[in-house]
Amino acid sequence: MQERGLIVKLKNKTCIVLTPQGEYREVPLPGNGPVRAGQEIRLEKKEFRPYLNLKHFVAAALLLVFVLAWQLYTGRVPAAAAYLTIDINPSMELAVSAGRKVVSASALNGDGEKILSKVAVRGRMVDEAVEAIVARAVAENYLAKGSDNVILATLTVAENAEPVADLVSICEAIKKPLDSGGVDAEVIIEPVRPELRQEAASSGLSTGRYLLLQKSGKKGVPVSIGEISTKSLGELEKEKKFSIADLLAESGAETERENSAIKGEGREKAGGKGIYMRRSKANDNQDDNWKGEEKAFAPGKVRQTGKDEAGRSPEPAGGIKRREEEKKDDPVNRDKKGKAKDEDRLE
């Protein structure tokens, strides 16, 4: 059976024709001489091949596949249940799922971009991701031997949410690459409120640096937002002659008080107290170890920057020693000691 078609477009070896039924079809060029657009030619029905209809079908199919794939992809990405920021000079933030996996990582400054460009953290457990980031910071000399190294991490968990990462495990993840590289450093980990993270984002600072800016202002330490945003934490401590751990010492207690005010069934809320540890070599005859501030804290113990179990605030450097000296000078104590000696002589 033959049909007729009107040539509307010429190609190399084929042409597009318009059939009486109003369909566009691509057919081979006739072999009986030259043809031109607008010319009517005879066609056999078996030669007809869909042109525009096929292209439309393929495009629609590809679009459908893309849409379905995107829906499956976004549906599988879990929502962030917590945010962990890490500040050295590189600053970055990890979004962590309820399953303790990193769902996204954001660089908060140029050095943070360099670190994240060389470390794949998405999909990894948060402890593994933190360890990999600190190890890369050591390899890139952001944390170096003989330098004033400070690492500040903040953990933000939504109100009433279950803890997704305990501060001690994060601290252990930070310590491993420092121990391996023989790098001395202060490690400070603080729990913070979601509202503080939002304020930090509005100011263009990481949560940790924004917290430091707030605390320095309250305690009269002159630090500008420019210095906070550009200098490493070790440089800030050295130049401003302050201890970041001391500045932030009250924030853990504040968070704990706020958490205790939240009504619940007695379960411990995420983040009550912060952690402060320092890695330093005690002397040439001892191995490297982790300890609290000076000798008020035993080697390897975690210093809680909030209140202790009895509700007391942590001792400042030398506080225990000063208390012992005050007890010696106390007249009441002297009288007690004198009476005890007299009783011993009588016996």
C-alpha cells in the first residue's frame, strides 16, 4: 500500500514528510532523482518511521526516570538530628542523622573548604568523620608540633531530641590523630542550644566562634569579630592572653540548667556538660598523656566545664592548692590541730 507525503525538511539521507493524517514521519530519500522541500512523494507505509512522536516519547521517558531517581535519592537522605562544628582555623559543620551518620558537611571558611575537599565524610559515622578531619588538619599542618593548638567543637541537638553523639566519643575521635602525630593541643567540646547556632549562622560565624565571641564580650576580653573569624584559636589565646576553656567554662553549666528545666521522664538530655582536655608531655621520662588543667585534674581524666555531680563549678588552675593553704591559715583549723596534739600527749 502506498501513501503520499509532503516533504517539509531534507536531511542527509532522509527527509521529514507530512502525511495526510497530519503526522510527521522520517523516511529515506527517494532514489529517482533530486527532491526539494514542498515536493510531494509517494511512500510505502512500511517505510514510515515515527519522528517527532518518538523524540517526544524519549524525552518524556528520560524526564520521568530523572524525577523518580531524584525522589528516591532525596527520600533516602535522613534529616539532620544534630550539628557538630569543628574550629581550629579550618572551620566546618557536620549535619548528623539520628543514626549517627554524617548526612552533609559544610565548610565555614576557606581552610575548611581545603580540608573537606580532601576528606570524604558523607555517609560515615560521626566519630570516623571527626577523626578523619583532625587527621587531615594534622597532615596539612593546621595542627603542628610546637604550635599553640586549640580545637573547639560544639554539638547542637534539637530540643527534646535523643543524643546522637556523646561528647566523650567525639573527644576520643579527636585525640586519636593527635596522639598518632605527637601533636599537643587543647580540646574543648561544648553543647549549645539550637538558638545559638541560628544566631551564629546569621552572623556569618561558626557556632563555636560565635560562642567564643559572646563569652569574651561578657567577660570584658577585647576581641573583634574580624579577629574571631580569621585567626586560629591558638593565635587568639596567645595574642589575647586568655584561655578559651576558662571563657567557656560556664556555658556547659548554663546548658545543663536549661536542660534540667525541660520537662521529661527523667532521661538525660543531649549535651549537659562540656569537656576540656589538654595533651602535653609531662616530662622527658613519661609518655605523652592527656590531662586536665595543671595538676588539679588527674592525667587522662575528662574535665567537665559545667558543674560536677555535686553541683560545684570546676576548680580554676591552682584552686585546690589555694584551698589547702587557706585551710592551714584558718584559726579554727589551727585550734583543732593544737587540741589534737594535747590529747595525744595526755594519752
